[in-house]
Amino acid sequence: MLTTIAFILLVLWVFGFVGFHVLGGFIHILLVVAVILFLIRVIRGQNPLE
């Protein structure tokens, strides 16, 4: 579940970075959230790619 959310946030970040420069700040915040969720999963010992 967290991996799915992280992947969606990453895709939104890429679209925001390429196409919607105005929303870039918001998308970057979403990217930071995705990275934090990924790190929490790794620290807990779960497979982050599952």
C-alpha cells in the first residue's frame, strides 16, 4: 500500500516537474513524503518494492 502511494507520488512529481512548473513546489513536497514513506518501510525491515 505505501509503495503504491510512493509510486503515484513519484509519477505526479515527474509530471509536475516536466509540465506544470507552477505546481512544482507542491509536487516536491509530495516527493519528500514519498521518500519518507519509503524510508520508514526500509527501517521497519519490510520489502520496499513489495
